[in-house]
Amino acid sequence: MSKEKLEQYRQRFRSELDSVVDFWLKHSHDKQYGGFFTCVGKDGKVYDELKYVWLQGRQVWMYCRLYRTMERFRRPEILEAAKAGGAFLQRFALVPSSGSPGKCAFCLTRDGRAVKVQRTIFSECFYVMAMDELSRVTGDPDMQSDAEKMMDQLVHWVRVDPSGLGRPPMPGDPPVNSMAVPMMLLCLVNQLSEGRPAVAQKYAEMADWCVKQILQHIQRDGTAILESVSPDGKELPGCQGRLQNPGHALEAGWFLLEYAQERGDVQLQKTAVDKFMEVPFLSGWDKEFGGLFYFLDVDGHCPTQLEWNMKLWWPHCEALIAYLMAYTHSKEPALLERFTQLHDYTFTHFADPEHGEWFGYLNQQGNVTLDFKGGPFKGFFHVPRCLYMCERLLDGLLDKHQG
């Protein structure tokens, strides 16, 4: 691709990132109680004051990452917002009397009272990301220690004893290797280890374990990535066993590609692209209307998820990162063609030039069905992370062009 075209892409991602950051800076800060409003309408108006802990953690992480690594975001209001969000989390996220360090709430009132606790690990995962990244911009070692303590609790729940999650075992519900868990833990190891050799050494075996768990999801002789498998890597019966989530597989693809590149593992790099990007893209792309389906059944049955044929923002964000990263590494033109295809669909359908930020939920035909910009599951994370990472990848490609 020509240098001029790459520059056009970079300018698009750059200006869109600026717009998205401005949207959340303007509309989401709770100056009275701290933390962030995440339920915001298409024009930024707050429609619900509930605060979702995983989205609080994501916003702290994203602000800190932008502040730490991009000169134009090294602005006092971004740092202060991140600190206020971190303080809100440290004060309210942990549910009292749930052990040490304990469970995080899933949802809080505006002033920090717990509303709901989920029996999963994801609120805690984003607490780790927030505290670790915040420690890097503030230099506060207690925050880093806080992040590591929670990480060690997560590892215990996942690999030793899940009873602390509050999910009693049922005789008809055998253990499952759900791809979201090792993916997320691999992401956390990467976060905690950056620039810290001793921490990297501490979690090296954990990272290897995560990769092995993710690779178990390659099924049907390499023709499918299944969302859930048995702990020993066998296909599960019924709808659960046949489920495919193309967006998750593509996200796992770039996680694996980063891990493989750091270690110089050529075979794993190939697996990341061939299996975790190409397989879900080819099966998941809607040939009639464009865009990636949310869920698919590997045997062609109609998935039982009501939203299976919708087009959601985050799978497209992950796919853009995956294919641009893969192209940056290999310079294979076909990978850039996939990126271009995804770029054209995503920016045409999700971006909102009128009010800023992106819509998250489209029907199969590509029309907006839910017009809010933030809710219980969509906050300041997938869109800005995608724009940020793609801008940086394009910086690298253009630097090589200069050379």
C-alpha cells in the first residue's frame, strides 16, 4: 500500500481517537462522587447513574495508557480524571466480607454502594488493569502491589479453587474452558509484566498456561475456533459446545500474535493468523450485508442467542487491531485487504460524526438498533483502544516507509 494511503488511515484513526476522548472527557466525569458515568446517550446525556466496575477500571486504564504513551494526551485533566476514577475504585469496588482481597462488585450506585456481584472474574480483571496502569503514571508502588494481590487471587480462583466466586458446583454442569478466561489472564500478565523483569518472571508459567488453554479452542481439525471446550480440550455437547464468537477469536488472535512475537515463536505467529484470524473472519463475515456476526453455530444451526446476527462494535474493533498487527508483521497484502474491508464497514456503520463516539449495536442489515454510546457493557475501552493501537501500528509502518 502506498505511503499516502497509510497516512490517510493514520489521520482517520488519529482524529477519531481525539473525538472519542473528547466525548468521554465532556460527558462521563462525576465531579461530585468521583468515577465515571458509563450510561450515556447518543448525545452524551446521562440516562442512568449506576456505575459498572469493569467499565470504571477500563476507563482508568485507557486514560492512563493514553497519558503515559501519547504526548498529545499528557494533559492534567486526563491524569486527574484517572486518579479520581482509581480512588473511587479503591474505595468502593471491593465488597466487604468477601475475603482478601475479595470480590469486586459488578455494579455500584452513583455514590459507591454495591448493587450486584457477578460470579465471574471480569470486574476483578479490570481492577488489576486499572491499578497497574495507574501505578505507572503516579509512581505509587502500593497501587502496583494492589494489582498483583488481585492478580494472585484471580489465579487462585481459576487454577486452584473457584469456590470464592460463589458459584456452587452442580452435578450436571461440568468444568469448562471458556476462552474468555485464559485470554483475559494473558492480557493481565502482559500488563503487569511490561518493563518489569521480576514480575514477568513471576507470571511466565501463567502466561504459558494461558496460551495452551487458548490453543485448545482450535477444533474440527483446525477449521473452527469454538468458544467453550472441556478442560482437556475436547468438544462439549449441545449448543454450548458448537458456539463460535468470531470477535473473541480475533481478539485472541492478536493477543497470541503479540505473545509469539515477543518470544520469536514463528509457529505460534502462524497459528495466531491462520487459525484465530482467518478462520473466524471467513466464517463470521456476513456475505450479504457485511460486518461480523456476533455468534455462530459451527454446524449451521440457528444460535440460541437472540442477538446472534447483530453487528456489535467490539468484534470489529478487535478485528481491525488483529489484521493491522498481522500485516505490520508479515506485510502480506491479503491481510491489508481484510483490514481495509473491516475499516470501510466499521467507519461507515458505527462512527457517529454528529455527536462523536460510536454506536455499539446494529441489526444484521447494519442499521443502529440501540443508539446510546455507553451502557452496562459498552464504555471507554474497545473503541479508543482500537483507535490508539491502530494509530501506533500505522506510525510504525510509516516510520519504515521513511527509512
